[in-house]
Amino acid sequence: MRKPVIEPATAADADRFAADSPWARADEWRVGGSSLVAKIKGEPAGIAVSATNSVHPTRDPVFVFVAEQFRRQGIGSALVKSIQTRRRTPLSVKAHPGAVAHEFYKSLGAVRYQVCPPERVDTSSIEVRRWALGNRRDDIRTGDRLTLEQLTEAWTKMYEVVHASWSPTGMRSRLLAEFGPMIQEELDPSRSMFVIRNDRIAAACFVFGTGRDLEAEAICESLHPANRLARTDVAACMAEVLVNAGGTPVLFDGHITDPHFFPTLQRIPAVTGRTLELLEIPAAPRLLTMGRNEIAHIIART
């Protein structure tokens, strides 16, 4: 088996893999951004891309792709290990249990830190519509009645609530800067639903995309999960989104630790989809990330 040569990816390398890996970038594509390519006899065989994460600073996301003819030759492992030499931060990946990618990440020592359950809801189902109609309320407000600032603040607060216990978020000012353009460009305010109580957003169901999409993406939770009405608030927002979907499937995006979204999702009939696991590849041992001179210095002292 020929050992791959690992080197910084160029723009040409990124273009080579763009069809299979739209995330492919040249090395140093942004501050803290790493992109490495593996080559066999000069032919690009795989690419790995990682970067610092200002939203979740405790882990760096990493994406890996190896061309089919070069798989099971240790190229993916070599790429990840090379990425690890650049920073001492754990890496974050996603995979469906039982998939080849999941097995690969586990072989690198990856451990599960979160689970996204099946979350696709068929809104044309009579049972789903019956559940939704039974959980509707008259006090739901659509997002097009709120300002961009209100929507961004609400999304940021909800995001902090959802991730607080398992994936700490960065500074609020940084989150607002990251999320503002996303909310402005990707949110569909008219299909997003909110409970307003005492002039404050109490619960939300944000819907992304457009009405022309094959399915709607929705993310829901209470902004004040300790409130005694939090669960009914979340259910009312979700119900309104489902009723107004007009038969278009709704793909929720949540986690099994979400305090009110997940228990509510479990009550909706005939939810389908695949479980997705969020996995952490531990940082490489310190010794492996040291330069030769640094290792020699430690050995000399011992």
C-alpha cells in the first residue's frame, strides 16, 4: 500500500473535489481554516477541511472526502491526523449510525455527544393534521410581524438555551453577528411562528427556506424553558407550522436533549427519518503535535 503524501490544498485541489465536496476549500481559506489534500503518485485522492468555530468554540468541525478508488487505504485517517497536528481542539463530525462514515469516525476514537432523532413529519397525514389542529392556539404570531432585530435576538436566545448543557456557545455579540445575515437571508418569517407573552417572545418555531422547497426546515423551542407554559407554547408553534405547511413535509432539526421540542415531537404520529449522531474526535495527544525540537527538549530534561 503506497503511503499518501499530505500537503496543503490549493484552489485547483479544491476544484477537483468540488462536485463531491461542496465544502472543499484551499488551505487557509479563512483565519484558522485548514485544508489538506492527500495525493497518491501525484493524483489527488482525498481532502479534509476544518476551521475554528466561533459559534461553538470547544470543537472544530471537520469534513473528509476520499475518492472511491482510494478508500480503505488509510487515506482518510492520514488526513484527519494531519489536520489534528494544526490545532489541539477536538474535532466535530456528523454521521448516521451504521453508515461507513460512522464506522470510520469511530475507528478514529470518536465518541457520541448528541443525537438528532428522526424528525420528518408528513403533513398530509390525517393523524398529523388531527394532532396539529388539537394543539393550535389563537395567540400565535407570524414572524413577518416582528422586526429583523427581534427575530435575530430570539433565534440567538433559543440557540443558547438548546446548546447550553452540551455544546457551549461563543460570546453573544459574536453569535448575533453570525446569525443576523442568516436570519435575514434564509428565514421565511411568514411561515415562522411565535408565542408572545408580556411583550416578549416566549417560544418560537423558525422555518427556513421558501415555499417552493420540497420540504420545510423548522427549529423549535421555548426561550424560557422553566416557564410552566413552555411545553404547550412549543406545541402550539409546531402545530401552526404543520397546519400551514399545506401538505409539504416538515423536517424538524432538534436534539433528544431539547427540553420541550423533543417530548413534543414524540407525541406527533408517524414521524420518520434517520437518527443522526454528533461525534467528537478527541484532540491528538500532546506529544504527537509537538515538533522534533520540542520533543527532544522534553526527553533531555527527563
